[in-house]
Amino acid sequence: MSYIRFRKHYLHIPHLVLAALEFVVLYAIFTFLASLLSLANVGYPSVDTNMLSAGLFALILSGGTLAMGGYLAMVHESVSALLFRTLVAYCFVGGIALKLLYLVLPSANPGSTNLFWAVILASVIVILLRLAFLRIVDSEQLVRRVVILGDGDFAATLFDEYERNMRSLGVRIIGCIADSSNGAVGADKLLPTPNDFYKFCRQNRVSEIVVAQQERRSSEGGWLPVPALMECKLRGIAITNGVDFYERELKKAKLDMVHPSWIVFSEGFKPSKTRDFTKRFLDLVISLTLLAVMLPFVMLTAIAVFLETGRPILYSQTRVGMLGKEFRIYKFRSMRQDAEKDGKARWASANDNRVTRVGAFIRNTRLDELPQIYNVIKGEMSIVGPRPERPEFVSELKEKIPFYDTRHYVKPGLMGWAQLKYPYGASVEDARGKLEYDLYYSKNHSLLMDFLIMIQTVEVILLGKGVR
């Protein structure tokens, strides 16, 4: 298998291997340059070659890659896009983080010139490493080949989403095996039904069969070859339920296939008092630290809003929190004072003419969300969790979207899994799409997942993703 599951979160083994290789390369680059400059004695400031300095350099730049989504995006991106993302991760995110770190640990500072060349050399070598790694791991000789058993709507959706969004490093869906005479999968994606499933898997180097049938037996004659699947399973070929495969690969739940039994008998959706206590403690530490660091930006944002459109600087709305409890959320005002003068709640739309010039900027940079630190300190919100929605919309969405209320069993947050993975929600259909990610988070959330969300939110802020 190309995944391990740690703290209920799926981690892609090729990405972990690449991250480890990059860390070693970055560590070696820093150590090599430090030794070279020391021997050359060309007038540069002396470079501290101890293990801590090299380790911090490698750790910060690796964190920059994670923050900019470098590992997940490399499969889909061109070389130029990969170059841009790496330069932003290393030169901007990593560079700023290193400079801040050296203010606290000046002994680890190699000097601005040396740091510049170290980052440039690291960028070039790491890009070459990624291209070579991608070519090797994603080659037909090493790729993990998967076949889908089923040709109904779910199988078709699974295959289509794989081709559009799901293609990951080291994974190939080679086709679908029909289980009915009236399927939804195109003929070009169908494979002949084998007489011997295990022999078929050996001949085609299939390492996983994904069962994506709507039912075990349908009116069209659908079937589930249990003895054949048992033999494959016992002889080392993974057999995976389609819903589980969808969740593992896309990191979201397939809402059309979710049933109450999936929630009741799932390994996830388990409350933990220890985790809740730890998360609350971290929420307080992070929010108070964030407030201290961002205080100058809070004041500048307040002044900018006041100078452009006057008062009120802040606005508040009622939102639905954990267990359906309503609370007041606070933001810097980014729209005109009469944005909802008739009192009717409206979805924000693309290029919304109610948004002011200052409002557009603070929305893109997420500065308008800073007053919600107060909601986190108060305990109404968490740093990470599903975004809270307005009660007017919740009433409508609960009627139109199954299991929508399940997202209210987790405390809402400043940032969330759906915000990373889905564009800004401005309709019932968007809310449905976001709920699939919120369900995944509600089922599998952990402190590790929260940490990954916080790190990856850097990309959302810098690139202005999901803003309207």
C-alpha cells in the first residue's frame, strides 16, 4: 500500500519519502556550503556548521514546501509552476521564517549573503530531485495499479474524479470491470470480465481492487464475486470499499454514498476529552500569540476601514456553532454599510459589488477574520474546524442536504479542511461540496490534522484562494 494511517489521517508514503530525501539534501547543502566557505576564507561571515543550524535550515524550508502545497501539487503542475511554487516556498515563506528564527537564535545565522546562496542552491537541487523522483516513482514499473469493480454511477463518478482531481503520485486506475449490462461507465474505460480474478490481477500487475457497486445485486443483474475476492485478499491483493477508497484518495466523504450506518459503525467520529482539553489549551496559546503578533495589522486594518467608509469598523453576525448553539461572530467590515439593508441574508458572489476596495484587500489577505480571535479566546470557536454558517442558511441547508447537521458536532474554526480544498461556498451546491470535506474532518480530525491545516493555510492566504 502507498499509504499509512497515523492519528486517523492518511499519509502518502511517496510524499513522506520525498520529504525525508529533501530534508537530507537541504541539511547536506547547508553543511557543504558552511564547510566550503570556511575553507575558502573569502571574507564571508563565518558559518555555524553545527547540527542545530543545518537542521533548522532544512526543517524551515521543508515546512515552506508543505505550507505551499508543494508535495500535493507536483503531480499536476508543469515545470514552470513547480519552479514558481518552490521559489515562493523557499525564498519567501522559508526566507521570512528563517529571518525571524535568527532573531531568536542569532548564533544559527549564517549571514545574509550565505543564506541567499544556500536558498538558491537548495531551490535548484530540490527541483531537480523532485523531477527525478516523480519520473521514478510514477513510472509504470513502480506505480500501484488499481481496478474498479463496478460500472454504475458511483464507479463512473470515482473514475471521473480520479482523472480530474485524484491522480496521485504512484497510483493508477487502469479501468472498470462491468457488473451489469446497463452501466454508466464509458466503453473505453471498461475491462473484460475475468474468469479468474487472481490470475487477471497477476497478469495486469493489479495490487488493489476497489468495490464500487451500489448494491450487491441489482435489478440489472449486478453481482459481487465474493469467492474470487476472498482468494485475491488472502493471496495479497488489497480489497477496498469504494467509499473508503474515495475518502482515502480525495480526503473527503462521498455524500451520495454515506448512510447512517457509515457514521454509526465507522472508526471515526469519536469524541475525546483528552484531545478536546489539549486542543483548547493550544487554541488559547495560538490565539493569544497570534493576537500579539498581528496587533499592528489589526490597528492598520481598523484605520483603513474607517478612512474609506467610516463606522462601524466591525460588524457581527449570528452563526451556528457546536451542537447548534448560536453565537455572534466578529469581522472587520468589508462591505458597504447597506450591504443587507432589507435584512435578507445573501450569499456572497464573485466580484460582489457590495465589497469595498479596502474590503477586497482584507478579504484576500484574511485580515477581516482577525477579530474572530476573540471568539476563539471566548471558546465559541477553535483555530481549526468547519467554518460556522448563518442560521438562515443552516435551516435551508439541513432540509436540502443530508447529514448537514453532523458538522455541528465539531467546534467551528477560523480555518478548516473545506477551506483548503474547496472554493468559496456561495450556493446550496457549494455547501454540499464543502460538507464532504467537513464530514471527512469530523470523522478523522486530530491534532496532527489541525497542524497540517494550519501550515497549508499559508498557501491560501498568500495566493488569495477561495475569496469572494
